[in-house]
Amino acid sequence: MDLKSKGISLTTLFFFLLLSAIFPSSFSEADQLLDSKKKKPTPPIAALSPASSVVFPVQGNVYPLGYYTVNLAIGNPSKLYDLDIDSGSDLTWVQCDAPCTGCTKPRQQLYKPNGNLVQCADPLCSGVQSAPNHHCTAPNEQCDYEVEYADTGSSLGVLVRDYIPLRLTNGSSVRPRMAFGCGYDQTHSGHNPPPSTAGVLGLGNGKTSILSQLHSLGLIRNVVGHCLSGKGGGFLFFGDKLIPSSGVVWTPILQSSSVKHYKSGPADLFFNGKPTSVKGLELTFDSGSSYTYLNSQAYKAFVDLVTNDLKGKPLNRATEDSSLPICWKGAKPFKHLRDVTNYFKPLLLSFTKSKNSQLNLPPEAYLIVTKHGNVCLGILDGTEIGLGSINIIGDISLQDKIVIYDNEKQQIGWASATCDRLPKS
């Protein structure tokens, strides 16, 4: 603002500044959730060191919802958007207040661009220009994106940039401007109905991800993790301050020249402590997938193991329950997993290139009890839904573990944890 052109005297300016100091301007409802009365002054971003983390409460469950979400504040003034957390993709996007196909939110809960479209000349644009029909032809064009998901559909939209206010665990508050997608065409496929969320929070390591942008600004280490409770809820974090000091099992991330996923392996499957024919699996850790998927060969071997082991036990196939492909019923409906887990054996994935690197999967990590009182397998045939040979470790097998994706050291770690309460920062 040009003070002279507005005719503001120095006396008036001084009086205005004095009033501003005594009566600070109010924040929006979303900002009040992020800021406390005793917050520390916000230092310049360049002055911060990556010695902190950002923690988000998580809502949701594997069944019956089928997804976990966090609330992310966006804009100035900011609004809260509930986003499906997805370690299997990079780009964060929200449903756009534009002619919108496949949107599940009422208009007042959609994101409205305001002259903040990212142009094709922006370096981040190249990170979302993989689809053949969405390449820029001129530097000043808007940057379009298209994201396809392995098991859930796609999102089409335009890249925008806006403020995302965050509270760091060191007490500082920051408002970096970051790029994300404004999605106006959503499609869905897969076993579960589409989440009724405002969008997706991509946790991958591509340069367009919120994680990578926060890291490039020097705010956090290039680390993300989550702790999903089997009771529902949990927490998500950016940065390395919540990594347990001991008890974490680590395995390297497999490098790929084409697609960056949190993939590890090879791993061999053990059933009740005994080796099986399922060997050499490469596994993608994907918090955007409700269930775990194996390629058809590994899936058939796993189902045979479980089915043969259940012979003589008081369970019969519940073919009338369509909740999941394979379900069983008992003499009376089951109310909780603990009513039925004693009929099933634990699984274990042994990562053969990592010493003592094992992922334990008790029955709770691959079973659900449906609303009909039956027990169903939460490990599915990935080949049937078009995953080919890709194997996915989904939410059902990641519950009650703190899972860390360390892009600095190129490794994935996990440890048993209590996930239904936020950690102390």
C-alpha cells in the first residue's frame, strides 16, 4: 500500500500500529485449531532448520470406512479439507469448485482457485505432466495434471499454489505456499466405494508432494510416517522427530528408474512360523489401499494354506456375504476379531536381503469381522483388479505399527506401537 496516496499521517499510522499490537486481527476457525495463545513468533522460513516435525491426527478405519484421513488447512483465510492419506502417490489434490465430475462434497466444501493457477513454466509442473494428453504447449498455460491410482481410479485437474499453515513440534508456526492439485474430474474403480473425502494427501517422494516441498523449504527432514490404530484413528507425521529411538525394523527401499514407490523386498512368506512356497515377493507399502494384495500365484497359495488349516474347525464358508471375496461364518455371529483369531495362524514376511528384517502379521493384520458377523480375508487377489504382479501391503496389515518412510536413508521401518493416541511432542 502507498501510504502517501492514501493520505495517512504518521500520527495516524502510529495510532493504527498501536491498536494492532493491542488488538491483533482474528484468525479463521481452521487457524484457531492450529494456533495456540502462547505460540512462538513465526521465524522466516530460511532461518528454520529441519529439526522439527509436523503431526496430524488421523481419522478412519479399515472396515467399514475403508480409508484413513487427516484434516489439512489450506488458504488465507484457511479452510479445513479432509484428505485420504496415500503413501502410494505423490500429488496432493482437493476437489475443485469448478464444473466437477465425480465430486462427493457439497460446493461450500470445495476448493475455489483465486488467480493462483500454476503455469507450465513452473519447475513443479513437469512432475505432473506424465499423461500423454496433458502436456504443456506454452509456458504461460495452466499446468494440468492427471493421476491414475492402481486400485481406486483417477483424478484430473489443474495445479494451484496456496498457503498451507502448519504448526511444528518445536512450537513454531509456518505458512508456506505450496503446490497441489485442484481436481475437477474424479473416476473410481476397485472393491470399495469412493471415499467421501475432499481429496488425497500424497505422501510419496516425487517433487510435487507436500513432503518434498516442505523438505526443499528446509522445514523438515525428508521423512514421513504413520501410525494407524486397529481401533480406528491414529496419527501421521512429516519429519524425523517421532522415529522411535529403538525397536524399529528397517529394510531398504528398492530403487526404480521409472516410478518411485515405497517398495521393498524380496520377501518370503511364513505361515505359523513355517516357510511356504510364496517367495521373492516385492512389496509396495501403500496407506491408500485398505487391504493387502498379492499376485494371483501367491494369493492362491496363501488361500490354500488358510483353507487347509481351517479343516475340522467350526467355520463354514459364508458365500452369501459379499463384503470381501472369502468369508466364513461360525455357529453364531462374531462380534469382534478376538472371537475368531484363535482359529487362524500368524503370518510373517521375511525380507531376505535385510538381516533380521521381518514383518509380523498376526490374524488381526489380515482379517475383518463384517456387519453380518462373519470373518473375511483382508488379503486379496491383486491380479484380478489389474495390479498384475504388483504386491501391496495395505492398511489392514499396517495397523498398530508405526511405519516410517525415510527418504534420506532410503529405507522403510516399522515397530509395534499404540496408535490410538497422539505422541507427546
